[in-house]
Amino acid sequence: MSPLDNSKATDVQGQVSDEELLKRFTPASEVEQLGNLDEIDPEEVQKLRRTGVDLSGSGRIGSFLQTNCNVVECKCGFEGVELLPITEALKKYDGLKEYWWKLVSRDKDTFTREADAGLDNGYFIRALPGEKVVYPLQTCLYIRNENVSQRVHNIVIAEEGSELHIITGCATHPDLTSGLHIGVSEFFVKKGAKLVFTMIHNWGDEVYVRPRTGVLVEQDGVFLSNYVTLKGVKSIQTYPVATLMENAMARFNSVIVSPDGSDIDTGAKIILKGKSSRAEIISRTISYGGRVVARGHLVGDAPDIKAHLECQGLILEEKGIIHAIPELEAHLSNVDMSHEAAVGKIAQEEIEYLMARGLSEEEATSTIVRGFLNVKIDGLPEELERELEAAVAESQHGM
Amino acid sequence: MLKIEDLWVEVQGKEVLKGINLDIGTGETHCLFGKNGSGKTTLLMTLMGFSGYKVKHGRIIFKGEDITHMPINERSNLGLAISLQRPPTLKGVKLKDMLSICGGDEAVGKRLATEYAFGHFLDRDVNHGFSGGEIKKSELLQLLAQDPELTLLDEPESGVDIENLHVIGDMIRRLLQKEQHRNRQKSGLIITHTGFILNYVAADRGHVMLNGQILCQGNPVEIFEGIQKYGYEECAKCRL
């Protein structure tokens, strides 16, 4: 189901149609391309750093950087992991028939059709069977020119018994405001494998973002997704759908800040298809005047499954809108499914408690907000945890 | 140190304190007795400046300054601190962060937590999943880090198990400089139901509150004995 199908009730006035939106932007392939990494300005390097991407590559096993449609960096220093631009992987593996458009339908909507018809590139990452990598691999999809649409398609495979951490930063050039990012991603977590995927978004104020994501977690596999967007963006619409087989586990954590003028529609659907599978969708959202729709749909389709959904929202500016839509759908009795959702302002007694310890009202508020966004994520390597904390601390500047 | 003059306070439109007068000198510890609903907590919350406690009449003078309408944090910076009976949970704010806020840097909190065998709580969210006794310990650690001149304690012993009572007692003694017999600078105002605190902390004066008024003042141990024997109301009557 497209997220648009069930979002009519919360549609923002003046929203443009998908087709119209596409027409507004110039395809990435038709603009100037970056030749190599050295051409990136220091202020761009800094912005990417705040998006979780370290161009020096320190603390990473490999890096992939695509600006507009050009892949300017693609190297991995670890033999157990294969990293290729998707266009090369398609050639090397004869069209990746087992994986290509298997978890997301080409015909899902205007954007998937666009990605299918005019692919710019994307990444292919594969952890070989049994290979366990603790340090993350970083990928970055970067729009560098004004008013460009970027269309990528990514395939990530964690082969049987492997473990892989990916941190991905998506950003636009610090000087540009407008753009469109279309990203199709298909994640395959094979038997007993573990994939941790942390995505930080850092766009411009007039950027539209349309990820389309599918995830398959096979028996005993683990998929952890962390999604963070803390800066202004025109519109994000993302709704990954994951299917879990026997004893598999998936968790989607989102940390979302919506400044004035931003419209962020996020969430996830998890289908618990295998016996004893477990799922969690957790979101922390803050509106500084923007709109957030926090969706979550858990489908219990097998015995002994356990699933929990949690949406917590803070509205810190009067104009803000947070719309939590938690859904539980059980198809049999032997399931354990729950949800909790809470939206409101910061409790006065929490602010005053901190004031009694010497903080001013503003300091107390920002301490609580920082704490609210600092979701403790189990299973996250220390390295990624630091990245997340840094991103949250960074988001406090200038607010 | 603290002077309360004819203080009248309203909570949610209801008059709760009706003309409180109280003096606490430098280095003195006072105890407040009184049954539930008599206005003890209201008095402490009003002194700290929490919202919802509306001063209709009277003044609060702390260290010579009128703090009746001063913001909470300014009272704190002036040397006033409180241990709440039921403090809120601060999700995502770790106890070590809170102790840094109180003590100005991380080292103070760490040292105190280690001293009171509370180091394993430093990385936990403040009050999240804490037992009653753990909350009290955490509150007192925060106060020790703050090192205030006047400490307001709202039932510091409630929810604390027998084994930990003496630890809580030690912490309060330290806060109030009870080992120092000359030139003691720290003062305290303590609400107690069980009177246990009197076994650990020598208090200078006791006050019995009834219906928003202080009806009896005197030696705290004698007052507490009177309450145990005759009940709050009788105790208040006999001293009138």
C-alpha cells in the first residue's frame, strides 16, 4: 500500500501531484557532474560530516559516494564485503534477477516507475556468508546542484550468518534549497544474518524525498533500522515494508524533527509471517511548527509472534501537527501485539524539576528535548551510537 | 536564613496555607509534622517556587532577600534546594547528566555516586524504573552535588528499606553539616511522618501543621512523642 492511499485525511493543502512534482526538476544526468572527491568544498565536507559521512573514511570499512548521478567514491577495504555501484552490479550479476524489484514493485507509484525508467545509479552492498563486520560501511547520496532530481536504486544483501553495519547519509549541497530524491532500496537479510542500517537525512528546505523500501528478513535474521532527520526539508514520504520469517527480528527506530514548513510522513509496516518472529516500531517526533505523520502497522500472521509499536511526539510550536497512526492487525489469537502513543507538550513539572537544580527555563527545555531524542538503541555499535548522539547534539544549535 | 511572614497560599483555587510564620536560623534544622493534607508539601513547594502554588499574601525572605516571586532557578542559585516526594521521570536524561547540572561538572557526581554505591545508576534515566528508596538516594545525591545552604526535604525516608535507612540518614547529616558543631552554615526543613529522621539527624525545632496553619512549635522529639501518644490534633491543642 502506498502511504498516500491512507493519508488523505492529513493531506496538506496545496500539495502537488506526483507527476507535477517530477516535471519540476532536472534529471541528475543532465547537469554538471563532479569528477572526484577533491572538488568537494570544505563546507560541503562539514555538512556531510554532520550527516554521518566522514570523507576521510576513518572508522569506516568502506565508502560509497554518489553526487547527482556520478559515483565519485566506491571502495571497501574489507574482503568480506562487496561494494559496487548498482549499474556495475547489474552487469556483473546478470541483472541481479533474484533481487532487482523483488521487494518493491516497479509499478508501486510514479516514483518507482521513474526510478525504473531513468536510473541514475545507487549502491550494491553484499556481506559474504559468515563475515562479521563491526565497523560500519558508509554510503552517501548527495545532490549537489539546484533543482535536480536524483534517482537511485540500492540493493543490500547480508548473506547467511553475516553481520553488517551501514551508515548512510543523504544530503544536498549547503547552498542549495530545492531538489527531489527518489531512492528505491531492497534489503535482503538471509538466514541468521544481522544488518544494522542507520540513515541520517540532512536536506534543504525545499527538497522532496521519496524513498521506497522493502525488507526481507529470513529465518533467525535481524534487521535494525535507525532513521534520523533533524533539519528542514519540504517533504519526506517514507514507508518501508518488512517481512519477517521464522524467529526473525526487525526494529525500526525513527528520530524526527520537523521545523516550520516541513511535512514529514514516515513510518513502517512489518509483516510477521514466520512463527516466533518479533518486531518493534519506535518513533520520537518533535514538531517546531512542521507536520509529522508517524505511522506504524504491525501485521501478526503467525503464532507466537511478539510486536510492539511506540509513537511519542512533542509539539514545541503552536502551529505544529503530529499525527500518530498506530495500527495492529492480528490474524490469529496466539499473538502478543501492543502499542502506545503519546503526543503533547513537555510536562511543566519536568521543566521545573530541572529549574530547581539550577537551570533556566530554556536550558531545562533543551535538556529535556535532547533526552527525548536520545533514544537508546540496543544492538547499535558504539561507533554508530556516537554518530547519532552527535547528530542530535548538532540539531540543538540554532534552535 | 529563612523567614516566612504571614504566608497565604492557594492551590487550584483552594486556600491551603493560612498565615504561616516560620523562622529558620543559619545552621538550624527544623522538622514539619502534620497529617496528610495539612499543607506541609504545599509549604515546601511554595518555598521553592513551583507553579500552581499561588502566594495570595505574605512574604518569603531568604538570606535577607525577598524571594516570594522569584523564578525557581534563581532561588536555586541563591542556595535553596529541594528533594521531592515524587519527582518526575526524565527520559533520556541520565543521572550523571543531572548530577553535572547540580554540581557544575561530571566529577562531583561520579565521586558522590561511587561513595554511596550508586555508580551503576549513573547511566540510567533519572528516576526511570527507580524504586522508592532509589529515588530518595538519587534526590539526595543531587542535593549533595548542589550543596545548598537551605535544604527542603519532603519525606526523605518514605519507601526506603531498613538497610538503606542509615545511608539516607548519613546523606542528610552530611548535607546539614551535622558533624560540624561550630559555625554550622547549612540549614534544613524536613517533612517527616515516621519521625525516623530524628534518630539520625538532631533537629533543633519541630512544628505541627494542621489545616494550613502551624499550631505548635517546640522540641521536635517531645512533639513527636506527643503526636505518637495523643495524635496530631490533641498535640496541637495542648500547646495552644
